[in-house]
Amino acid sequence: FPLFIRKGRGVNLNNAGKMYVGYIEQAFSIIENGTKRVKSNFSAPSLKINTFPTMASNVIIPQLSLFQVAHPEVDIRLATSMNLVDLHDEDFDLAIRMGHDNSPNTISQKLVDIHISAVCSPAFAEKHQLNNVNQINEIPLIDLSYMDNIWRSWANSAGISCNKTKHSLTFDNYDATLLAAEQGLGLALAMTPIENSLIERKILVKPFKQTFPYRLSLYAVYRKADQNRHDIQCFLKWLIKSPNMKTQVQ
């Protein structure tokens, strides 16, 4: 019996085809999952990690050589993206992201709380003689378009008023705001401890001590089926103890 209906140069599934395709998809899904499980257990260990760019460049990569020395048997494959990956549909073992995953077959392990700090280049801080948080109303501010009133929230937490109605620069990308701050274009808001390495290396400075807790924390997300994988647990233990994950920078 036919499974398709021919329409011009194309074909569509008929009722029998629509019923059959559900079983076919299940079969291929079982084969795909079985292949992944066999590869993870019997091939050379390869830990495929997805995270956002600044987490990779400022936390993981600077200390990654220490992990390789401690665990030379684990092959790390690191990919960066601003999009949240679906571990059930994409070929990653571990995701380091802001916020947890509510999927029933995943585990979300909280790594660290995030705080928001004002940062700028050393030259910018010196030029404007920054030493008082009230100065934010007098200097260029770098804003994020998708975080409404973030500067006002930061100012309120510091116990001051943010009277500026127009910011000097606005970006739709967090990495771009940090780059603009590095170039001395204004004062930006950064996530700590993720950006601590930039502060420790004096690429950016924190002219004010005021911070406020961000609504999202940093999480590691992986499949429940992989919760006992040696490579995942080794990597997370190393990451948590990494100097770049310290919650305070002097």
C-alpha cells in the first residue's frame, strides 16, 4: 500500500505514511541514543562542552592547561554560543549556562551566584577620577538593550538615583559591552566572578565597591543518564575550584 501522495513534482505523506513515520522516528532515536552511549563508554573520552563566549575565554580557557595536566586522558571539545542548547537534540555532554534547565531528564548543578559590578578601563577611571558611585550620572554608560533598566536597578541597589535618561552606547550583546569598556568608551556592567580574570589582569577595573546579585546563577547542565560519568564530574570539580571562579576580587 502507498505511503505517499504525489503532488506535482513533490510528495506528501498519506495517513498510512503519517502513522508509520512516528515509529520510524522512534527507531532512529533509539539507534542514535544507543550509538552515543556505546561511543561514550568505549571510545576515547571526549567531553563536549557548550557555554557562552566570556565564560569560555575568561574562566575556562585561561586555566584549562591545569585540567589537561591533571586529566590527560580526557579530550575537551569546547564550543561557544549565546543560545541555550538542548542536550537531548544536540551533540553536547555538558552545558555551562546562566539559569537552570527544567527538562525532566537533565540535572542542573548550581556552580556560583552571579553579582553585577560596574567596570571600566583603567584609563577611563583615571580620566574621570572615579571614586564615588554618584558619578554614574556624569559619565558615559554602556547599556544592554535586552536588560531593561539594568543601570537603574544597579543604582537602586547602591542606594542612589540614576538620573540619566539616555546612555552613551547601547549594545544587544554582552561581549560587546565589555569590549567597549576595555576600549575606554564608558562604564559597563559585568558579571562576577565570570569577569574576575579581566579585573585581576587590570584590563578592567571596578571603580566602585557596590554590587548587586543577578537574578540568574551559573549552572552546569547535563543528562541524568550521564550523572556518574567520570569526565563530567572531574571537569566540574576542577571548574568549581578554579581561581577564576572566586567570588571576590580584591
